[in-house]
Amino acid sequence: MKTCLVVDDSRVVRRVARQIVEDLGFECIEAEDGKQALEQCLIKMPDCVLLDWNMPVMTGIEYLRELRKVEGGNSPMVVFCTTENDMSKIMEALAAGANEYIMKPFDSDIIRSKFEQVGVL
Amino acid sequence: MRDADFEIFRDYMKKSSGLVLTPDKVYLLESRLLPVAKENGFSDLADLAVIIKQGTDAKIMKQVTEAMATHESSFMRDGKPYERFEKIILPQIMENNAASKKIRIWSAACSSGQEPYSLAMLMKEIGAKLDGWRIDIFATDISDHILDKARDGTFTQFEIQRGLPIQYLVKYFEQNGEQWRIKQDVKSMVRFQNLNLLSNIAHIGEFDVVFLRNVLIYFDVPTKAEVLQKVRDVTDDKGFLVLGGAETVMGISEKWKLLKGHNGLYLPADGNFEALEQKCAGISI
Ligand SMILES: C[S@@+](CC[C@H](N)C(=O)[O-])C[C@H]1O[C@@H](n2cnc3c(N)ncnc32)[C@H](O)[C@@H]1O
């Protein structure tokens, strides 16, 4: 079973996202911020990451930059899922190594279509 | 709604756009036409039915036709047709038209433009290989107001999130607050025009590939057959037809035949299937 790491500081968002990715057939792991997410990845790299931007402790973009530096850190497909909807932010995310980008609000259709695009579905 | 009024709308829609309305669509009809009735100062659909029956008020009749159309679309809809376009259709057209260096594409029910714009972006991505080629993307629909939206090329966040790879958004769109507008160089690749598929279309030219997607589903079998025939008449003998995921020519038209293993992709029935099937053998989509 493929694994998906859901990174968001909102419990509600994590719950909704978990439901969606589990329905898509993933095993879901959760993290509340970038630091937790990085720790999870160092134990075992997930197949994909659904990543919020603004979080305490370590933001999504900081986490992504770190992830792409560590060994094996290029393998997870990272899909941002954030209220940041500015072109400049999207470009920043792509430059940091994001594979796709969802602007909130999201739903299962969007997540499915983005996961298909990055090839984890 | 009275049965007699329903029948007036049903018969009119069939004649004006081909749309088939079954009695279970009464609710849809009411929800789409009440605003038209109100806009024209009628309190209910009975008055609107009178006007339609009389058949002289072209403006109101057009409003009814447009209000009943479903414009649902998305960029790169269903993915695979675009992959087939890139890997099978385009290379073959380039081989066929090596002398003229022209590629003629028709998006035959283009709605708000997602289909022709997707094709235009794809051509941009292909880039250098197409240097020196003249590309014509002709996009038509029956609805003027949806064509206005297509020409404007502005899409909501919701619309650009379905199917469009984020790299395409970054490259080919400009942001305007919550709206996203397709860039001028992509826009200028597409010609939009109002065209009813039920009308005489023989004059529109000849095409190498026709995208006729998610519109036949609304028609009855004789109308589907008629449209498939007309489309054949404006398609090059070596051309292609791409239908939507829920559409087929099976049992409807002898003019087209499926390219084996490639759902939704058709060639004129007398086309050179063997040669193309051989070329496609190694391509998995
Ligand atoms: C569901 S959309 C399909 C859009 C696009 N081809 C796609 O697959 O995403 C169907 C479109 O067909 C148009 N349409 C319906 N009847 C038509 C007719 N008789 N002639 C031309 N266009 C028609 C509608 O206005 C609508 O925009």
C-alpha cells in the first residue's frame, strides 16, 4: 500500500484529508508541522506528501527545501495544499521542488486529479 | 409544468440544438428556463412556452437554447485524449502534411475554451518540432455567451485546478486576483466562432483532426448519425476524430471506425488502419 503524509496544523483539515487519501487507497500518516513531517520522512519516505504552507515551528516550504536535500528526499511526490494562491508563491514552491499545487478549498476530485498528474495514482 | 408546455420546449430544443429532453428532465428545464422567463417579464414558463410555440422572437428563442446547454468542461479533460493527440495523432498529421506544413484542428463544441486552449498549450510545449508549421485551432459552440467567456479566456481558481498541470498554469496564465487569464500568445492561436452542429457546416473548411467531445451524448441516434456524417465530410481522408469518454460510433455511424486499443479515437472507415496500428504498437497510453 502506498503511503501519503498529510502535513497541516489544522486537525480538521488533517481529518478531511485523511478520509480522502484513504478513500484513494493510501495509508495515511499525519504531521502537524514541517519539523514533524521531516522526522517522519527520515524514518521512512512516504510515496507522496500533501503539504500545507503556513504552519508553526517549520513552514511547508522550509520543510520541502530540507526534504529535497536529504538522501532519498527526492522520491516523494509533494503536492502543496494551501490558501496561498499567489503566482509568486506557486513559483517559489515549484522552485523548491514541489510537484503539484492545490489552492484551498480542496475536495476529493482535485486531490485525485493532482495525484494522478504526479503519477502516484 | 403542463405536459403541453413541456412538449413545446422539448420539440423546440430538439430542433434548435439537438438536445433530447425526456420527461424526467422537467426539473432541469424549469430551473434553467425560469430565469429566462423572469428576465423577459413573464411570471412563469407557460408564457415563455407561448412565445416559443409562436416562434417569432429570435432573441428569446436563442436565450432558451443557450440556457438549456450544459457547458461542463475542464482543461486536459480525461488526460488520455491529449496524450493520444501528442503521441499518435500529431506525428501522423505531420507525416501526412509534410509538404503543406499545416495542421488544422477543430474543437467542435468548445464550451468556454478549455479544450482548444489545452490543445494550444500542448502545441506550445511541443515547441521546436513545430517550427515552420502553421497551426490553426478552430473552436466553435452554439452558445454566444459561452463563446464570449472563451474569447475572454478568464477562468476561476476552481476551473484551473481541474486537470491543468501546475507548470502550465505558471507558464501560460496571468493572475488577476482570484481569476486566471490565459496569455495572449496562447489565446491568439485559437479562432472562436458560433456554429450549430445541426446547421450546414460544409463551408467551414477541412480539418486534420476534430475534437467532438461530450456533445453527442445530448443527441438522439439519428442526430448523432447526422452530425458524424457532416463531421466526416469536413475531415481529411487521412484525418482523425476524437470523441468523449461516454461516446461511440458503434451502432450509429458507418463513417468512422475505432483505432483498436485507443478508446475514443476514430479514423474514417476507409482509412489506413493497418499502417497506423503498426506504428502505435509500441505506444502505451
Ligand atoms: C459539455 S460541453 C463539452 C465541452 C468540451 N468539448 C469538453 O468535452 O470538455 C458541450 C457543449 O456543446 C455545446 N452544444 C450543444 N449543442 C450544440 C450544437 N447543436 N452545436 C454546437 N454546439 C453545441 C454546448 O453549448 C456546450 O458548450
